Amino acid sequence: SYEYENVKNNKELKEIPDEFERLFERSVSNSIKSSHKSAIMLSGGLDSSAVTIALTKLGYVNLETYSANFSHLTKQALKLSDEKEFQEIISGLTPYKHFSISLENISPLKSLDNHLDTFKEPFHMPNAYLFDQIVSKATSRGIQVIIDGQDGDNVISHGLERFLEMFWNLKLFSLISEIFDYAEFNKIKKINLIRFLLNQLIIKIGIKRKVSKNNTILTNKVFYDKSIYNPSKRSALDSHFEKINSPHHALAFEYRYKYFKKFKIHTRSPFYDKKLINFCLNLNSKWKLNKGKTRYILRLYLENKVPEKLYNRRSKANLSYGIINNITLEDLKKIRLEIDNIHKALSPLVDRNKIIKILE
């Protein structure tokens, strides 16, 4: 768990963006060692773009950028999952040699199979096949450190807790204005947004429990077992601290550490810096959500450094389309073999018919 330091930001309002820039760039700089050949994993999202732009601004030159793309997908899936356009915008603003790596004909299941010995336990890392291609290129070029924008959205916060704060403080005009701005910026119908926020509110204050639907391959008997299943009060309106304190962050970093260690590569995320995290946690929520824009202070950082198309983008890539489209016939045969030979320890836990339905 994260040890929260309640440190007041005694900065004038106009100094807040400058202080964020100082702390963020300090952390980015600390991720670099002159004795190591380093590269940036550039997805094209706000976080990795900010890291890449910061390194450029700080004057680092002997770096490389690596991106994976799904150019082979159908036009519809491509629009939702491929970020090559944004990757090219950022790489065009840097002096770094950029490598765009195609993920065509790369099996996600084969990759997971190859890494069973790495983890030696059940693990969840669906994008391992994507990392494999980047690491293959990076190791061939002697890269020792890979820097990324891992979990910048959680460190900065999307700021939805601001809606709840304004509600509790009876700032109703500000609340209505922010709802309208959020709906307009994110192209959402206002009535749908209001329904969503009301639903999250009654979950948050305990009037209604968030009941999860069993979308897993577990049987209902196992999924809803009271010793395992606990209907949650967690909601989209949870505080920044509640979100950053999730144990999933540590687990994700453990996976990434084990994965890259196999290839003798250090992985670093500048967003996970204690001073930067504490600064962001103590920020007034208007620096996290403002004028309908989430992660507002990070967008301010990028505002005069990249085109508006990037710093004002509303969505991020949905990589599930890449996974689904890259599953091969050999993968399907392997899944069928597993279904027909379920391990005796798993047999009472999983719903075989549900797996077959998914496969079909």
C-alpha cells in the first residue's frame, strides 16, 4: 500500500503547472543513466508522449523510441486500436530514431506459453506478445533500459472524484457546469452522464452495492462464494488516494519486472516517483478534471509542446481488438485441447460449457 503524505501545496495557483513540470521532468531525468543505452516505449497515449517530450526538452539525444502497431486490422478495428498516427506525431518532434513494429501474424497465446517458465505461477499479461516484439528489436540494438508511461493516468488521476466533491460542498452551479463541459468534450449525452454519476453516487454512499456479473470462466458457485466474492462499494467517484492505493499497481510492476528481467532489461516509469505522486495527490481536484478534460494538469504540460490533436485527445487505444484478431487456428486448437483435458484441480472451478461457447 502507498504511504500518503498530506503535504499542502503552498504554491500560488499560477505556480502549480510550473511545479508539476519541475517534478515530472526531474523524475524523467532520474530514469536515465548515461552508462546505459536507453529507449522509450512510445504507445502514442498522453503518458508515454509526455515522457518522450520531456526527454526531448531536457536535451537527451542518444535515445530510441519503439512503438507497436496494428496496421493489419480491419478499418473499423484499426480506428479503435491503432495509435500509429499519434506515435508518428510524437516521434516527429524528437531527434530519436523511431522503430514502428508491426504485430501482424503474432500469436498472443504462443507468447503466453513461452513465458510460463518466467513466472512459474498463474499470471495475467495479455499484452506480452506486444512486449515480445519490442524487446526483440531492443535487445538486437543493445538496449539496457526501457522507459514507459506506465500508470500515468492513475498518478495524475482522471479526476472524476471532483464531481463528488462539488456535490458534497453544494457547489451545484459548478457541478452542473462541469457535467455539461465533460459531456461536450467527451461527446456523451448529458442525460446518460447524469444517470452514470447518480448510479456511482449511490454505490459510493452505500445505498446500493455494486454487484458484479460473472463474466469469467468460473462457475457461478465459485464466483459468488461468500468467502471469495465481496460486492464492492468501489466506484468511479473514489478518491485519488483510493485509486493509487490499489494493490494492482504493485502486481503490475512485479509482472513487468519479471518479464523484462528475463531479457536483462530494466523497465522504468517516471510517473512512479514519490514526490510526484504526493504532489498530485495533494492537488486540488480542478487540476485533475477541468472544463470537462480529465488529467488536466498533464494536458497543460503538453499544451504548448505538441499539436492539439494529441493533448486534447479523448480516448485511448483498445488493445483487445489486436488480441482477438491475432488469435490463430493453432491457438484455437490449443484451447480446444485444454478444454478436452482440463486439469483435475481446475475441473470443479471452471465452467467448461462457457469456455466452449466463447471458443465457438
